[in-house]
Amino acid sequence: MKIFQTSTAFYPSMGGAQLHWYTIGKMLAGRGHSVTGCGQWKDHRNRYLIDSTLKAPWGDDQYEAGPIQVHRYQPTALARAWMAPLLPLCMPLPELGYPLISRYFARKMEALPGKPDVVMNIRIGREHFSWASYHLAKKHGVPFVICPNYSPRMQSKVGQIVMRNFFRLLRKADGVVVFTPAERDEMIRLGVNPANILLIGVGPLLAEEWDEDAFRKDYGIRKKMVLFLGQKLEYKGFDTLIEAAPKVWEKHPETSFVFIGPHYPGTKEIFDKIDDPRIVDIPRIDAFDPIKVAALSAANVFALPSRQEGIGGVYIEAWALKKPVISCKIPFLTIRDGVDGVMIEQDAGILADKLTWFLDNPAEAERMGQAGFERVQGEYSWEKIVSDVEAFFQKLQDR
């Protein structure tokens, strides 16, 4: 099977969606399928529309990501000039703002080698690349599959208006891949045919060997430790965790707070202003870096108080190391509140109270971590995930 996998941000760009689908693509290639990637950036950007148009990288190119040949297509200077007046329309009037931009990238994608059997889009950021992928699939007469990475803000009144054109694309898709039953129910509510939906999980991305003692020594980890693992963006709640630390220290002063993940404009400056060795800032690391597993192993609690997540693969990675997790109350997460973790509001006071409770009650923390670990063994096997995707693609191709 020839699979075209498209996404504005493609591995080695770091993020849960990028890493998840790169792993699936790599494993599909290992099973004998031909997987070709198509993206725009392989670094870290968060202004998705402008970074894909006016401030996109310059020049088309290609590179190898393991067994996947990735092609990058960027707008020319002339294209950026005519795209500029369309950008303000993309949010309030997406039906007018996106078509020319998406058609432009669709024509770029036509340069991809060969004819695909399936076009699979991973939506990251705005919808122009998703529509472009749809047009490419229709041109070749092959199934179009999309992973929407649906988030809670899409459910808001503003989100329902801004994303209405994208929701129309979901209804047009031959296949829609979701991560949780709640996300599947939301797709059905939006009008997606239930027969077109594939529900899969997310497997942990972890190195097989690590050295917890060396990690503790190298980073000066105290007796206890709280871990944040994710992009250092405001909605992820890293600043909320920083604010919660002093209250936790009132009862547990020998607790290190470790933050692992890439920086964005302004975030490094926040850490530079902190003069306390108990706050440990580790920049971007690769998905399979042993430091990540060592940090998970050393942690007493994993805390990612993010307002927007799909399934949240990092919580599953924490469970793989038998750690309890703290998340925000997001309907698409599979965390069982009070069983394998706790779900709270993104509030520093509430977060500090829950962290203190976990540190006060190690037996309960261990029980929740074990419950999460058992779920990883049963529900989040990579072999099962890839087999489900492979069978779904084959079914769509046959249909």
C-alpha cells in the first residue's frame, strides 16, 4: 500500500501528534508499505497560519525521517504576497479565506512521487493543509483519511463558528481517526458517519535503557520530584506548576520540579528569572532520549495541567513507568479520575493541594500508578494500534 502522510509540522518537529503518527508511519513502512511524508516545518512553531504562509520557511526541499521520505512545500514570494490579504478572512470567513491557499498547496502536493492508495492528513494548526490533502486524494480518486486532533476549544461557541469549515471537511472524509470514545461521540454529533470513524489509542514512546541515578546526580534532583513533560506553552500550564511550587515546598521543601520540553518566545526568560535550584529546566530532547525515561522513573508525580489535549500521550508514558498523573478536566482524556490520576482545574492552588496530597500519600500514588500501568499493557500496545490503522486503510481502499 502507498500511503501519503501529510501534516504542516512533520517529525523531527516535536509534539504528541507528530511523534505518534511518525511512529505509526515508521511501523507501517516496516510492514512493507510505502510511506511518503509531506509537511512544511520540522521545527517548533505555534503561530500556525502565519508560520505556514507569510513566515513559512523558504524553498521546497526533502529529507529522510527514518524510512519515510519527507517532502516540504513552501509558498513562493509571489504566493505570500497574494496570500497576505486572505489571511484576515480565514478565521471569520474560512469559506473565503482558505480555498485559494489550500488549492495552492494541493498543486504543490501533486509533485509527490507516484499515485497513493491512501492520503492521510494529521491536522496540526489551521485547516489549509488538510483541505489541500483532501483535494490531492480526490484528484487521484483514493480514500482521504484525517486525524482532527479535536480539542476542547473547538467545542466552545467561538470554536464552533471558527471551525465550521473544518467540520465540513470531516463530514467529507472517507475516514476519521480519533483517540477516545468522547472524541468519537463528538465526531458523530458533528455529522461524521460512524462507519467512517476509527478509534485507536496512543502508545508510549520511550527508550529501552536509562540511568535514574545519573539523572538525579546530573540535575541535582532532591528527595522528591514532580515532572512536567511537554511543550512550554501557556495553555499547557507550565507557569501554573511554577506558581504551585512554593506552596508544595511549605510541607515538602526537598522537592524538585523538573520541566522538560521545548521553549517558545518568552518562556526561557521566565525560567532564567527563577533563582531556585529546585526548579530544573531541561530544553527540548528527542522522543527516545533516555533522559525522558529517567525523569519519569525518578518522579513521584507527573503533572501536566494542560487545558487542551487529545488523548495526551505523555500521560500514558507516565503510566508506563507506574506514575500517577495530574491533568485538567478535559473530556477527551482517558484518565479515570481518582483511579489512575486526578483531574483538576488549571489553578495553582488546587494543583499545589493535589501535589501535596500525592507526596503525603505515597501508597495511594503507587496504587494509581499501578492502575495506569495495567492499562498501558492492555490498551496501548503499538502493535495493536498499527494493526488497527493498517486494517482501516485496507478496508477503505477495498470499499
